[in-house]
Amino acid sequence: MTNSSEVTIQGAYPISGTLKIPSKEGNQFPAVLIIQGTGKADRDGNIKNFKMNIYSDLADFIHSKGFVTLHYDKRGTHKSGGDYLEAGVYDLIDDAAACVDFLKNHPQVDKEKIVILGHSEGALIAPAVNKKSPVSGLILLAGAAEPSKDLLPRQSEMAYKEMNQSKGFKGLLFRLLRAEQKARKQNEKIINKILMSDKAVMRVQGVRTNAKWLRETFSYNVCDYLKEVTCPVLVITGDKDIQVPPEHAEVIADMVKGDSKWYIIPDMNHILRKYEGMHTILGAMKEYKSLLNQPIDQELFNRLEDWLSRYQHDV
């Protein structure tokens, strides 16, 4: 039996989340806060026609091991208050820190045993959340160890390279239409326009865009915060992750001051699923959609269980 309830965390705006409390006997339990990746997915990791359930599956697994879990809707999305497009990186950090404080003040949570689990962008901001509201452990999934101003262009360069190397009719079209050169020029123009502005929200090609978030992302350097981390850290990335460099798992573990473990899981991609096909940045969404009915990689669960089990006794 699962004691699951919807809760509201009071920060700058009300944040709506799902709190799961173990049904076994005990006055207080260790807890894990789950911080999701970039975008407007709901607390479970789902958007319309793209139901990954990545965060609800992680929460269910961790909860089954005797932990309180909390995962939540981002500011301005689904059941949480505020405006998503006006929220910057530091607003997201503040919201996550408010969730940590909520757990620290919950009567059934052992405030000395709270872990932040961050995935993708969540892994990037988790060390900053820890600085704002210190916890006793971090789990960083599919994270990176470089300034975001280097990470984002890296992904764009991969796409440009794939355009140039495309074969067959698609490659011919890319070359005839000079797609790579036009995409590069347009992307640079948009980014420069946003970086030169001070508006929270801007229209880019007719679409309202979260300009504040992009500016703050370009100025954010996770390494500044990783170097200050003194709590135990578990770092896991898949070797088929095309959105972040898998080798950064070891870099992160070496950078923190606390006890650290790192793993690179064979054939696991950015959405934590096994995939043995051809990985491309241009085909990433198609790849992800093909895996929606597949479970999270079992080796990831095994690594989480091992670390959390030792964490429960050692901390």
C-alpha cells in the first residue's frame, strides 16, 4: 500500500507535487527529491503524445526501497503557479530549494537524510539547489561538467555535422538548400538577439520564448557549484547519451569534494532506456518515441538501489 498524496509547496509561487510516504512502520524516513529536465513535461515526465513516465517510475522505484519521494510540476506548468516562460534558471533553483525545505519540515522525513536526484537539466541545477538548501546526498543522472554556454552549442554543432554528412536524398536536399549554413546563421541570430535583450519573454519567429531562461542558462556554470559539494554523490550516465558527454560522469565525480561513485551504463540513452540502434542528434526524438513503452534500464535501478541501501546506513 502506497501513501501517496498531492501537496503544495509554498515558494515564490505554489508548486504542486506528489509526495509518497512508505507505509511500513517508522516515525521518519529518508527522502529523495526528484528534479526533472528541460521543458514543460508534467511531474511524471510526460507531455502530450510523449508519455515517458520517467520521473513517476523513478519515484515508484525509490519509494519501494523505503524512501519518501517528492516530484513536482515546474513553475507555470500543469498544476503549479507562476509563468513558465518568465522563469529563469535561478527561479527553478529557488523552487527546488523550496521543495527541499518542505521535506526538511515534514514530520515523517528524516531531515538528516535528504537526497536530491536530478536528471538532465535537473542534474545541472541540483548542486546549486544544494548550496541554497544543503542536503546529505546528490544523485546526478545524465548531467554535464562544463559551462552551459559550451554544452548547448555542442549539441548544435552535432546537428550541423550530421546535416553535412547526411547521405541519400535527404543529404542531397540539405546540400541543395544549404540547410546547415542557414540553420547556423539563423540560430546565431536568434541567440544573439536574446542575449542582448533584458526581456523575460520575447517573440522569436512569432513564438513567445523564455528569453530569461536562455540568458541565465548561458551564464550558468555547474562546475562552480560542483566544486563546493561535500556530501556523497552518485553520478550515472549512459554511454549512448547523445545530449551530454558520457565521460563527464567521471569528471563530475572527481570535481566534487564528497565521497563519489560514477557509472557509465552500456547502451543507455538520455531518457534512461536501452537503445542499440544508430544514435543521432537529429533523430533523437524519433529514437525516444520508439522507446516510450520500454522500461527504465534495469542496471540504472540496480545502481540506485545499491547506493541508496548503503546511504541509508552510512549517513
